[in-house]
Amino acid sequence: MSLYPPKHHQEAQFENVIKTIEIVPLATLISVYENKPIVTHLPLRYSRNEK
């Protein structure tokens, strides 16, 4: 069993990933503590400026 998403759920074009972050800038991190799920919402930020 693979822990990675199937190919049809993976985005190959980085620009599409950035567009998604700009439209929906929120991710969900799911972890487990003392055998209970913990859901944490994380804001996503991306800067197109290179330094």
C-alpha cells in the first residue's frame, strides 16, 4: 500500500498549485495525539518575488 496519492490526484504543473493557493490559501494538517485525531488549519502564503 502506497502512502502517496495516486497520479491522477497529483498536480504536475507548479503554476496550477500556486493558483490554487491564491484562490484557497488554507491547508489542513491532520495528526494524532494520544490516539485522538487533531486537525490544524494552516494559512498558506507564496511570494512570486525572488530575492
